[in-house]
Amino acid sequence: MNFFKCPKCERRWQYPIRLCPHCLVDLEKSKSEKMTVVASSKAMIPTIMHPAVPYFAHIIEDENNNKYAYKTVKEYKIGEEIKYEPVDDKDAVAIWRIKYDISDAIKSTLQLLKIDFAENSKILILPTLVSPNHAYFRENTSPDFLAGVLQFLFEKKIKPENIKIAAQSFDETPIEASAQKSGLLDVCMKNNIAPLDIAKTNFVKQGNLEISEEITKADIVLNLSILKIGQAASTENIFKVLKKENYLASKYLYSETEIANELMGNLANTITIGEAEVIQRPDKLTVFMGLTLAGKNYLNLDRIFNEISMAKAMPKIIEEIRPENIKTVGREIKEVQYNINVC
Amino acid sequence: MYIKGVGMTKFDYSVKPWWLFAYDAAIEALADAKMNIADIDAIVFSSISSAAGGEHQTHKVSFLSDLFKTNVPIIEIPSVCGGGGAAFWTALHLDEYDNVLVLAAEKFADNKSDTVVDWILSAAEKVTEQTEGMLFPTQNALVWQKYMEKYGATMDDLSLISFKNHSNAALNPKAYFYKKPIDLEKIKSSPVVASPLRLMDCSLSVNGGAAIIISKDETDVKVIGSGFATDYLLTFGRQDLTHFKATQLAAKKAFEQAGITPKDVNVAEIHDAFTSVELISYEDLGFAEAGKGNELIRSGKINLDGEMPINPSGGLKAKGHPISVTGLAQIYEIVNQLRGNCEERQVKPEPKIGLTHNIGGAGGSVTVHIFEKVKK
């Protein structure tokens, strides 16, 4: 967790603000490293936001005497440290809370999966861009989330010229219109990254699929899905690397599961980062959830998200995946489960 | 300023709309003041939205204008559980007006428990507290754990507070638990809600309304002290986890203004949203030294027949806690105690000085008011 401290008066904030309102000097950002439980209460009453009981609500304290609220389903003793062991599992899904700082949350989820990027990596980012709507509808990747991903990459010393942000329209809506209205084009411009229309790239045949050459040239593909209840949003987004005609034809010949699995075999360098800070319900209402998920297996990620959001129905492509068979790391499913459909 | 009239509905689970609770309380206060609505120069109102949203009304001041057929200024002051006290504090600062109606109404208990509790959760910080399970019972349970760790009080001390307040409410016709006393063993064995707090340590969310008319005209009850302070929303970001700084600051201001000390108070209504909050508040208000609050409850001095009864109305615990209404309901009780109108639960000898203490959230906004019986 991050905190912001005034170098002059030493007041501290958890909110990401710039200036100390008392001293009017820039705040210094610091990160809490070690978290120890200093008090713990076993909560027995379910609520919409916390439907699974019992759970434990703790006060935790870091090495700088900052105290935070923290929820677990596991019981901790007073004085015990809360820490997470990263896993090296291509099918695992990392779950983490966004505490105002998207970039920091992304960093944490990737650390939990032991994923790191070399400085000279060529990155292709595939944001969700499906309709010409303002960001608050949560149809498309949020500008803040894309900006957070870029901030994370820049902190890894990856140069803007090695980053491409690409998308493709599978319907009649021009991709430029969606990019402009969603606010994603602004993020590209502000960071000196030229957006790329995948439809205008060359495609190469890999097995039954025709994949954009840009994807195959990248060292890492970041599949930025904005997660939606009752959908396989990450899986649907990765289909955008295919030639539109090839995808539509493939759907007649094969199941979406077969296409998704073949694509996963071809794109081993893909990492999905799921945005779930504010998410869309099946009735299109948006609800705050405060999460991000990450993993190399987008089918697993979509299934875990639908488990967290307590989806009543989900696409066949993920329905048969048993969540108990998926390794998760970071926050536990029951810790973050939220009965969004009734709120 | 003086108290001219007071009114309060019974606290219950009736399904009247919020405005009818406001109306009933206001009519009672006007009758008590021997006034009509045309005598009122301004209204300060407090409420929060209902839990289910079925009565969602965000322009309540205009609704009240329509209800009372008046065009005077009406200000809405929401501050969750501390709304009533904050509205009263605001009204005291409206120097331009001779007669001000302070009003609060809630139809809050109108849905399943998980929905209502989830709505109350909205008074905690969203990103770092609500998501981490900081319901008000868990927040207060954690504060109480740190208190017990530091000072060595026990859960039995809290049971005594619950027992005291339930015993008092059983004598209060407007309390939810009127004529329904609860025995001590039942309190001690009630189910755990958020360890170590039990169900019988938690106040009761109910519906209701309350109204107070303040006036520049001299009456039998004078407001002699008023304090208002706030504190950080992030409960665990505060310096002292075991006490409520905002209560200490508001009390200091109110006592300074009144020119008296806590020893001069004869009766008090304290914000017992949780029994632990009542005990900690004994210390924050200056009725006990830090760490000695349990001695006060064990001594019996604050029982109805004690030296300085606390929560003779039954408190939030057993009279009921209709969120914004609570602060005004406390004033209603103290005014009636000072006037000697409380029949079976009347504090004896008749008190001269009374105090109210109203908290918003987990100590985030606090008002303290002191009232004096005026000799006529």
C-alpha cells in the first residue's frame, strides 16, 4: 500500500494528493512493505458487499506505523505478518485491490505471478475498445486504467517507441470513433504513442487462425480487458488480434472454446490484465468493485471474475471451467466476492 | 438561545414515509411551544436517504416547504448519525432568526438487514475501508479491542451498559424497547456480531422523527454550551485508536462556553451506537479519567437512580437509533428531564444541567450541547 507524506510537517495521507494543504509543499510517495496484524475482529453478519461470512477484519500496521483496514478469510494472530507467496503457474490468476493507485495494483498482480519485463521489451497493448461511448459507461478500457498500465511500463524503463496500442472493430463502428469518444486516443497522444488499427496490419496464418503480424512481432501482448459480469470479456478481447473475416468464418467451423484455446497456444507471450475497478452488470448499470485481476490464461481469468461477481449466468466458453481447479494468488475469492447483482 | 418546544415520534418499524415522521415531530414541537408554523423564521433539517432507495428524495427542503406551506429558508445538514446534532449546532449560529425549527426524520429500516447494513457502510471510506469489511460493528470492535488491550476493561462492563440502557428504555413510552426489559444473562449470551461485540452491544436501527424549536425568547431551558468537531474518516489513520478526539474537542468547547465542568452535569444522553462507544465517551467527555470508564458503570453512579444518570431515555441501544434523528432525540430527552416531565424515568432530584453527545460515523463528526434549567 502507498502513502503520501509531507516532508515538512510529516502528516500522512492514503489519498493520492500532490500538495500538503498545510505546508503547500509536494508530498513524498512511499510504499508500505511489511504488514503486521495489530487487531482482528471476526465479522459474522453478511452484507451485499461482504456476503461470505465469517471473515476477519483487521487493523494492520506497516514498518512506518501507518495503520490500515484489511480483510481476510484466513484467521491471523496478533503480531502475524500478512504476506503472499508469488506463484509460477501459467494458469494461475492473481487478484488484487486497487487502492487509488492503478499502476501500483498492476505491479502487485504481476509480481504475484512472477512476471517481469525486460527494459528493451516490445510491448503491444490491446485495450478493450468496442463502442463509441464515454468512459463512465465502462464499455471500453478506462483511460485511467490504460494510463496506469503505461505508467507501470515507464517505471520499468520501457520506452514509448517500444509500445504499441492496438485495437480492431469487429462491427461497422470505425475504430477511430471509439478511440476518440472513450478517451483512449487522448491517453495515446499524451504519452506519444501512435494508436494502431489492427485491421490495417498484415496477418499471418498460424494453424487455422490468421493473426496480426504486429502481435507476433511483440515480445509481450498485454490484453487489457474491462471485465463485465456474465461475459468472457478477456477472451472476447483477445479475439481482436485475428483477422475479422477469419474470426467470423472460424466461428462457423469451430466453437469459441476451440478458437480461444488455439489462440492461447499461439500467443504464449500474452498477459491479461483485467480491469474491475468499476464494472458493468448485465443490465449495463455500473458498480464500484475496486479490483484488478491478472493471468496468462484469459479463460481462467474470466471464470474467476464471474465467480467473484457472483454471476448468475455466463457464456459456455467459461461455464464449464471449475473455479476450484484454478490456482489463485493474492486476495482470495471469498475476500473480494461481492453480490453486485442485488445492489 | 432557549428551547421553546420539543417533539418526537415513537421509534419503531412503522412504514410511514419519512416526511410524516418529520411532520408528526414538528407538530408536537409546535404544540409544546404554543406556536404555529408561521412563527418559524427558518428550518434546519437533517436526514439521509433510505436504504432501499424506495423513498429516494434529494430535494427534501422543497418537500418540507410544500408540507408546511412555508417559504422560509430551509437548510439540509446531513452528517449520518451525527446529523441531528450538527443541524442543532447550525441552527444556533443563525443569529438573524428569532425562532428556528430544527427537524430530523428517517425511514431507514425499510429493507433486509444486509441491504441496510450495506447502506450504513457508505459512511465509511469507500476504497480502503468499505472494501476491507469495515462495517461499523467491525470498526468499533477493533477500537474496543485496542482499548481493552491498553486499559484492561472487560466485555462484562459493556453488558452492564447494555443492561442499564435497556432498563431505562423499558420505562420510556417512545422507546422501541418500552416495557420490554432484557435480563443481563441474555445480554451476555447474545450472538457475536463482530468479535468481541455482541448483538446486545449494538444499537438498534429504527425509523422516527424529532423536532426542537429554538428561540431568542427566554424559556425554562437555555442552551449554555455548544461544541462541534470533526476527525479523519479513516478511523485507523487517527493518532489515538482508543478514544475519539472529536468528542474531546467538542466537549472542551461546550464546557468552556458554558463555564462549567463535567462535575456540574446532572444528566447526560451519550451516543451509544455501541456500548463500547458509550464507555469510551465517559472518558472523552470528562466524566471519567482515561482508562477508568469501567469504574463508572460498575459503580452504579450513572444508573437511573445514580448521581448522574446516563442515557435515561434508553439511548441508541434500546430507545433506537434512527440515524440523523438521534441527536435531536437526545435533546428532546434532556429538555424533558430538566422540565421534570419524564414520569417513571425522571432523574431525581430534578436535574439542573444536562448534556447531549452525538457522533457521526466512527467518531468522524461530533457535537456536544449543554442545557440549563432556568429558574423562573
